[in-house]
Amino acid sequence: AQSVTQLGSHVSVSEGALVLLRCNYSSSVPPYLFWYVQYPNQGLQLLLKYTTGATLVKGINGFEAEFKKSETSFHLTKPSAHMSDAAEYFCAVSEENQGGKLIFGQGTELSVKP
Amino acid sequence: DADVTQTPRNRITKTGKRIMLECSQTKGHDRMYWYRQDPGLGLQLIYYSFDVKDINKGEISDGYSVSRQAQAKFSLSLESAIPNQTALYFCATSDLGIRALVSGANVLTFGAGSRLTVL
């Protein structure tokens, strides 16, 4: 069965510092991987996704993630945090022929200090 | 107007009451989903629908029912609400058609959420 684990329910960084949010997954077949962001009082928005091809995926707002099959990981990074990046981030996985159902991780809340 | 609209946005009710959360979309998407969000648990799938005639249970369907009244409308009902159904509920749609060959790589579009409190 698919599952997603996000290491750390809360991450705090200083403005301008590197953002690293960790995601590990389990899947019996090559997965499709997603990062979504949720700003306060809003629904989830897609940051980026990995389907096939290049393992380094670039998303919106300067975020990127790298699919590492050997490590079953899909960590999200941003070189320099901005105050507006403060939000909750969700990693998700789906598989072929699963009707688009996403299995979500528990979420990581990112705080950015001035 | 939002692509995916949920009503109500906030609702407080009492144990045993029947509650309906409604979702409508203007995306023209065939597939619709209901998720529940609890702190520290992420989002869990309640029900999903590939089209008007196709309804499927998700991970946590007990205590919930759904109705797909039209392509654009997908309602979630709690027949007899209980306190542990207090949560934030999200409706989502996806642009995969029912006959899509690649059915895992789609992107979900979420509504803004309906916060339900059961006292």
C-alpha cells in the first residue's frame, strides 16, 4: 500500500535561509509525487509534481524537489526563504490506475523568522 | 468566482444532527473528491466520483455519504454527526476524463474548505 511520511511536523527557518522539507514514500510501483502548499484559510495549491523524466522538478515560487528512487524520497527545497513562504506543505503520492487518488503525508508547517 | 466552491465555509452543529456540505465546480472536470483534514494527519480521502454514475469509497467513508447530483456538483452528508467528525473538509476536482489512460498523474484543484464543528 502507498504511504507518505513527512519528517517534522514543524520547521522554522530564518528569512534568507535554505528551506528543506523532507518527504519519504512507499509505493509498489513507480509513483507520481506531488507537493502542495496550504496558506492560512485557503485550500491546497500545487507547488510541483513528478511524473516521469527529469528527477529534479522545479515548481512555483522558487521551490524544487528531487525524486530519488534509491532513497524513496522527494524532498522539497528552496535556496532562500521568504516571509511569504510561511504555510503548511503536504507531500502526496499516487499510482497509475488509482483514479487520481492522492495519499497525503501529515503535513509540515513552515515558519519563517525575520 | 472560485473554480471550486464549497458551502458552507463554517458550520457548528450538535451531535446527532444531519449535515450536508456542498461542492460545485466550474472547471468542467469529471472527477471529484472529498477529503478530510485533521491536524497532524494530513488529508484523508472520504469518497470520490469519476462521473455522475460512479461513486467510490475512500479510506474513511464510515459515517459519511455522498451524492453526485450533476457533473458540477458533489455533496457530502453526515447523517448523524458526532464530535470526532469535527474537521476541515475539502472538495477537489481533477481534469482526468473517465477514459484517461494515465490516471495517476493528474492535478487536483481544491476548494477553500468547509470547517465543521460538532458539539
